[in-house]
Amino acid sequence: MRENSFRLAIMPGDGIGVEVMEAATAVLEAIEKRHDIGFKMERVNGGARQYQETGVAMTEEGFEAAERADAILFGAMGSPDIRHPDGTEPAPQLDMRFRMKLYAGLRPIRAIPGVPLALASPRASEIDFALVRESTEGLFASRGKGIVTDDKVATDTMRITRDVTERVSHFSFKLAERRARRRKRKGTVTLIDKSNVFRSFAFMRKIFFEVASQHPDVTAAQHSIDATALDLIRRPWDFDVMVTENMFGDILSDLGAGLVGGMGFAPSADIGDDHALFQPCHGTAPDIAGQGIANPVAMILSTAMMLDWLGARHSSEACLEAADEIETAVDAAFGAGSVRPYDIGGSDGTGAIARAIIERLAPRARV
């Protein structure tokens, strides 16, 4: 493969995942032309509908294709009406996190110009923090292993290990160092836990501060989960990088998305040492699927995150520049008031939003 050429596993999934993925791949096609980057895209099927039809949400061949790729671009999978016999949903995205050891769930939360914010404070426009959700253990380690005894007691167990806590802590401090260089100010990493009550969190906190001592240029702090939920409403602009356990991160990332316009504006990544998957924080939204009104911004910003990761991993300036250009194009489209998606009271559909963003990348490109 030529320089700046990458293999991508494209996993549209279910519901609006298919629609927002079309928008993302259109952006990638425009980026290819502008930055001389090559993408070999392999579609990988999977999801709730596939489970319903075949009994398998994702085949072994699908997993292997994802593992071969340089990066995985993921739409959304799942359907509330399709369940395993135990009542849980088929979720290949969770399977991939565990299988590929994607321990760092990165959820950037940033105010986008022109997008209505939940908080009335003028400082709400300063919201720009990153939540790092440990994605392979914590309470989610009990997935598929919970025990119900005599129809009277149900038990799920939290698991915190030194190895993964060290890895996700180092990831968070390195992220803060990179953000500090861009923002030209000292970074801060705040551990979110409940260490005053649970031994597992006290253990996590101990390891976190051991890792912090190896990153003296970054301030290390700790905050309780309940106080954090309050302070994300009172003063979210004061946070930089936060790192937390799996379930806490799942909840806080949705709260953060609500601060900056909703799930349609919330990108994410699940990153490990060898693989990375990029997807919007939202689900499949079956109530609006097929109508062409889904907001593709979270998917498009997830694509920018993918390019940024590829650029850093492969020392590709073209990818790094492309990532910045996508983010700038999103800000320009919404800052100018050019588009307003349905989820914030507008009337612009998926294609119109994608076109508005692409026009700010490559005026001659078309969706």
C-alpha cells in the first residue's frame, strides 16, 4: 500500500447507523481528494438485525476483518425489540472492546459554534473536556456473567485490575499533555470514582496517583462521581481530562453530550494498544431510521477522531491536517447558521448537513 493509504473496516450496523455512515464515507471521499490519502474500505456486516436473521450478531469472519483493518469506523448496532434469551441486547461493539482490548473509551465534549447549549451561562461556550471511560472491565466485566439466585437475588461484580488501570491512566495523562500543547496551558487529569465507599475504587485511585507521579507536567486530581454529576452542570468548563470506571463513564458521557446539543453532536473512540474503533455516542434510533433526518455530526466528528489517531500512529501529517479540517468545517457550517438538524429543532436532513460540511472541505465535492 502506498504512503498515507489505510484499510478501514466500515460497519454501518442498524437503524440510523447506515445513514450516518453514508455521510461519513462521503466526507472521507472528499478528504481523499484534498489530502491525497487513500482509503480501502471493507464493509463488515453485523448487528441486531443480523442476529435476528441468523442467530449471530457478528461472524468470526467479521471480527477478523475488523482486526485486520488499520481502523474501524462504526455506525450503531442494536434494537430494543431484539434480545438474547436472558433479556440483554446483542452488542458486537461491546464484544470488540473486550476482544481487541479497547480499554480507553474517549468521549470528547466540546461546544460547537451555533449549536444551542443546555446551560444559560455565557461560559457554556467554553466547554471543552475529554472523558476517558475505561471500557473493558469495571461493572461491565460482569456482562454475561451475572448470577440470579432462586429468583430472589441478582449479583453483578465489579472488576478493577492494576494492568488496565495503569494503561488507561497513562493514556489519559498523555492525552492531557497533548491537549496542553494545543491549548498552551497546563493540563489536568481528574479521576472520577467512589473511593470513599468501595475498595475497588480505592485501589483504582492508588494506582492512578502512582501513574500521575510519572507525568509531572500534568496536574492530577480526584473527584467523587456524585459531586462530578453536580459539577458538570455547575461548572463543566473547569474540567480538562477525566478518567473513570466503565459504568460511570457510560453515564457521564451522555450527561456531557446533553450539555453541548445532544447525542447527535457527541463523537467517540474506543482505543487499545493495537486497534481502535470510532463511532458516534448515539444508538440506532429506530424511531427515525430510514427517514433521512438523522444528525450525522457525531459520526463525522468520529471520523475526524479516526484521522487524528491514524495521523499520530503513522506519523501522517496529511491525516492530522484532514482531522483538523473536518472539525473546522463542522464549526464553520454551524457557526454560520447554514444548517440546523431535526434534533435541535431544525429541518435539515442527513444529506443536507453532510453537504454543508463537505462544501467547506472541497467545494466541488458532492454527496
